Amino acid sequence: MAYDPVTKIYTPEYTPNPDKYIRDMIKKGATPAGAAASARYQAQADAYFAPTGPGANIDPLTGGPRTPVVAGKTPEQIKAEEDAAAAAAKAAKEAADKKAQEEKELAAKRDAFAVIKATLKTYGFTDAEIAELNTFIEAGLTNAKMGPEQLKLDMRELPTYKARFAGNTARISAGLNALSESQYLQQENDYSEIFKMYGVGNLASRAQFSTLIGNAVSVTEVTRRIDAAVKRVKNADPEILKTLKNLYPTITDTDIVSYFLKPAETLPELERKTTVAEIGATAKQFGMLETGLTRFEDLQTYGVNLAKAREGYSVIAEELPTATKLSSIYDEMNITYGQTQAEEEQFKGSASAKRKKEQLIEREKTAFKGSSGVSQVSLSKGSKGQI
């Protein structure tokens, strides 16, 4: 074993050769005795500074403590190992930091998704719908690209979500902006309050709300329609409601109020139909035999409403029996005065209808030489001074 003071490496496999050492020293000018003494000192130094010797931790060049060296490794090798160890330690720390950050982000993401879940419960979803949406949310937790905002965007495209806010789909198709969830829910609440206020809370359904929202029917408009339905139909004479259904068979079910909420029907049109039904019901109440839809719609176009219908049919009911009888008696005069002519006179101001009645009266006066109280009283009494 020998120690190289230049490389600071011990070579265990090296076996000192005193004889060669002595020869080399003599060649350099040393005496044989001096060379032999130097060989002995060298052997003693090798033994002292060897790894197992008493001077293992002493640097033979400085006499101070030395850094242990590994036999057979160069300084470059040692430096490379130290660099590798430092790099491994850095990588381990970075991995630990990354894992901690991921866990932190996952916890934050889980909290955000939990808030979304809680919010969905306030949106009026059914239990089955909530379960379906929660499954979608749980899957989003394992998707690194799925954050809370992206989750909301993707969730709005789910069939279940679209069905809940179906009114928005209709609005978009009509070129309108979609309402936010909060706006949509507020609109539903406003509708519901109106329905309850008018005693038709049974109409407050998701489907009804989506129809109204999808057609941009305002709360004010809904109030007008329900008010018209409740006041003019539901709380009116039952005969009017019955007539309305008979004249317009498409108005079905027992709750006529729902018909007034159909966006396909404008409020003026609904009011028109109600007025037509009121005219028809009044005609029936006064015993009119001819009650076709066309007849009453025609009268409505002349401005006849419920009040005018009651006033006019009251007169017609009083005059018509006698007028019809006289028309039959004087058939040879080709003077026809029936319900149609009476309605034309009373509601349309028809001069020709008026003349026909006057002709019958005059014919009756002539026939009985003015003695008939029928013509002078029964027909002229309700003619509003037209005779």
C-alpha cells in the first residue's frame, strides 16, 4: 500500500519495493546508506498514513485534518457524485412541492364544486336530476382541465340542465338573450306570486314558466292576462264560460285561465273571443234560436259588448215574437223580419231592417184599421224611438 501525495490516493494493491526505491535514490545521488534509510522512512510513512494507520485522518502534506477520500475515485468522480446527489435532492423537493400544490388546488377545486352542488339544490331540480348532475361534477374533479367555470359552461349544455331552463333555449332561438340562472328563477317567482294572488296557483309549473319566459311574456303582461281571465270569465256568469268553450272547442279543460296565458294568443284576441262568448251567452239567455259563431263574431266587429248585448237582446226578445208572427202572416209581401234583421237593426243600425219592421207595422195597422194594440205597443215599445 502506498500514498500518492499528488493525487492523495491510497493504492491498496501497491506493494512497496525497497530495493527498487534504493536503486532509484542512488541514481539520484544518494549514498547507499542514505537511500536505505530513506526507504525505511518511506515505509514507515506509508504505514502511518494508511487508512488503517494512526495518521489516517492527517494530511501528510499539511499535517492537518484531511477530507476522507475513497480509494480508487478521482476528484472529478467525487464532484459528479456530489452534483448528482444535489440534483436528486432538488428533484425530490420539487416533486414534494408540486404534490403539495396539487393537493391544495384539488382541495380548492373540491370546495368550489361543493358550492356548485349546493347551489344546484336551490334551482328546483328533482332528486333524480340532482343525482345526474352530481355524477357529472364528480367526474370533473378528476379532469385536470375542468375548473369551476368550465364546469358551469359544460353543465349548461347537459340535456337535464337545458330542460330545467328550457325557456332560455326558446329565447335564444327567437334571437333573445338567455337569462342568467338568478334572473330565470326570479322570473319564475314573480309568475308564481301572480298565480297565487289570483287563486290559480295550480298553474305554477316549470313547463308553464318556460313557455312564458321563452316567449318573453313580461310579469305585467301575465298579470293583465290572468286578470282578464279571472274577472271576465272565471268569476263571470257560468253560461259565458260554457258558451266560450262551445264556440271555441280548442279551449279545453276546466281551467280557462290557462288559455289566456298561451303566447300564441295575444291579449286583444283573447278579449275578442271572450266578448264573442258574452254576446253568444246573452243571446241564449234571451231565448235566441240562432247562435252560430260567425253571427256573434260579426256583431263583435260592430262594437257590441256584454252591456250592449244585454240591452239589445232585451229589446229583440220583446219585439221578435210579434215581428216574426206578422212576417208570417204577411208572407205575400215578401217582408222577412227575424232574428237576423232584428240584430241588424239593434246592433248595426240597419235602415233596411228598420224599414221592414215599419212595413209590417203599417200593414198591421191597415189590416185592422189602427185597432191593433199589438203593432202600436209590442213592436214600437222597444224600438228606441226609431218608429
